[in-house]
Amino acid sequence: MTIALDTLIVGAQVATLGVAGDYGLLNEGMVGIVDGSIAYVGPPSTQFTAAETVDAAGKLLTPALVDCHTHLVFAGQRIADFERRLEGATYAEIAESGGGIKSTVAATRAASEDELYSLAAPRVRWLMASGVATVEIKSGYGLDLDTELRMLRVARRLGDDLPATVRTSLLAAHTIPVEYLDDSDAYIELICREVIPAVAVEGLADSVDAFAEHIAFTPAQVRRVFEAAQAVGLPVRLHADQLSDLGGAALAAEYGALSADHLENASADGLARLAAAGTIGVLIPGAATFLDEDRRPPVAAMRAAGVRIAVASDLNPGSAPLASMQLAMALACTRFGLTPAEALHGATRNAAAALGFSDRGEIAIGKRADLALWDVDFAPSLAYWFGAPLLSELLIAGRRVDLWKTPR
């Protein structure tokens, strides 16, 4: 008796990733797919027939990658800022002259929904070309009710039109808008009383994010945002301890955050609290590289505490114009000291958990068939080759994806 499948992948070096820290390699493995889910993982077998068979010819098969931290909906460019910084200008000097995040906010506020969509769609495709099937997109360049909603509507449209799964995060508490520079508490009040309720009514966000830092918002202000989010049933995440130790890791743990991101200055106590809360620690090596920062997140302490580590691109115009999760994995190894296996887990299983997903990120029966086939046969190669176009095939929910096809 034979079992009918939709798709059968044969002859692959399968990295199942079923155990933390291990590739879970299956040599010359076979993966069967039915109705968008994995129905078989194991050695070659003659018990299956399939409508489509993919001969991997010894190539590496992994779960498709998950980018759990991006800011890819925005208008305008920050290339002039980049050039000025290379010439020696400081961040403060650039901001005072009208550059920095203020310029992105102004351009994004001025852009229509269609304009923002047209700019953002290629960025999602760039990530997909690096093996990404699931991506998180934040707001945070509007800093007013109308533009924050517009950004999230664009992110929802991207998820509807493109093959990748999109998760959205409201990041109105990203920085203090110019209108509220003298009264940041009033801006927090706007977020809590108007923005979060409006986002909840329209169902535009899957989580609420905030930036706890001396250049952004205090822990007390973030608590108000988190409490408003939880009041409408939205989980939270936090940009934590990036520039200083404000107790961001512990704050994220206190609210059971899905993730605490950056963590360059997280304390041992904060990391222990993250581990106990099950909050994922998301590393952002692209920003550290682009800004040429010396500070590294305490990876050894994260391991010792038992914090699950994810890796993300942080794709944004100011500090991380990085549109490749494969390159993010490489930088996580060379800049932050992850092993290639940790980086792959960080870009799959752990990144999926940072978005609240348990149905993807590993190759196992019953999991969603988001898969990436690579033009290599050795798993560490994904972190070794810097930016090489290694992706051979991307399958999302079991369907082979044409990365540059017009939206469905």
C-alpha cells in the first residue's frame, strides 16, 4: 500500500533542528508534504507517491528562516546620514541638522499607503530571497495615530499579497516625536488612550513593542504601554538594554514578553529573569556592524542562564539596512560569537518562538512545510558564506515560491 503525498523531497541533507544546539542531520533524507504540512521525515522509502517530486541532489534542506525583528515599512532614505557619519559627524549632529529618525518620520508621514506598500514589498522579497518565509514588521516611523495605523495596514497588505507570513508589531513607543519633546508623558498617554485601542479595534497588530532607553522611554513609561497592550489582549516585546542597562531584560520578563531584543548591556539578573519567563533573547548583529559598535551582547551569560537566542535582521533605514537573514546569521557568528548551529536555530526555531509560533522552525511531522533548500551540502556553510546567493528553492506551506512573481 502506498501513501499519496502532494510533494516529496528526496536526496536531501536534512537539518531537522529538533534538538536545541544540534542540526539534527539526516543524510540522504526524505521529506513528504500534504496540505501544507510535513507528513513524513526519514530515510528513503518506497511507500509514498507524490504529485511532485523534488530531487535535492544532496543539497541542504532546512526550515525556512524567520526574521523576527524588522522595521521595513518606511519612506525616504538615510544614505546622506550614512555618508556624513563616515565623514565623522556624530549621531547628535546629524539629528540636529534634520537627519536621523526625524527625517524618516517626516518622509513616512508624507507617504500614502500605496507609496509605502510599493517601497516595502521589494524589501520583503529581498528577505525571502535569503530563505525567509516568516517576517515581523514594526510600525514606529509615524509617531502619530494616522501614520502608525497606515504603516500597520501596509504590513497587513504585504502579508495578504506576498507568500511570506507577516506578523505585525505596534512600535509607537519608538522615540519621542518632535511635537512631544517637552512632554513625553503626554505622548505615552496618546499611545495608551488612542493608538493602542484603535489598533486593537482594527486588528492591525499582533503585538506591542517599545524602546526602553535613555534616548527613548523610561521603564515607568514602558510599563504604561505594556499595561494598555495587555488590557486589549496584545502580547508585548521590548527593545531592551541596547545602549545601557535600564533593567530592560527584567522588565520584559516581568510582563512575559515574547522577546527582548538587542540586550548588549543586559545584566546577569535580567538574563536569569528572561530565561525563567521563557522570553526569547533576540540578537541584532546587523546594527552593531553597521554602526561599528564595540559592545557585544553577553552571549556566554545568555547560554549560562538558559536564554533561548534568536537572530534577526533589524532591517531599517538608519542602523541596519540589512536585507539578508543569511548574512545576519553570519554576522551573529563573527561579531557575537554564536556557533553556526546556534545561528541557524536562532533564525528558525527560536525566531519563530519570538513571534509566538510553535508550528514552524523545525522539520518534523505536523509542522508547517516552510522549507529552504540551499546550494550547499554542509550546514555551517550558511553562516560561512557572507551574502552568497545560496538559496535554491523556497517552499512556503508546501508550495514552491517564485520570489519575483507579482503579488497574488
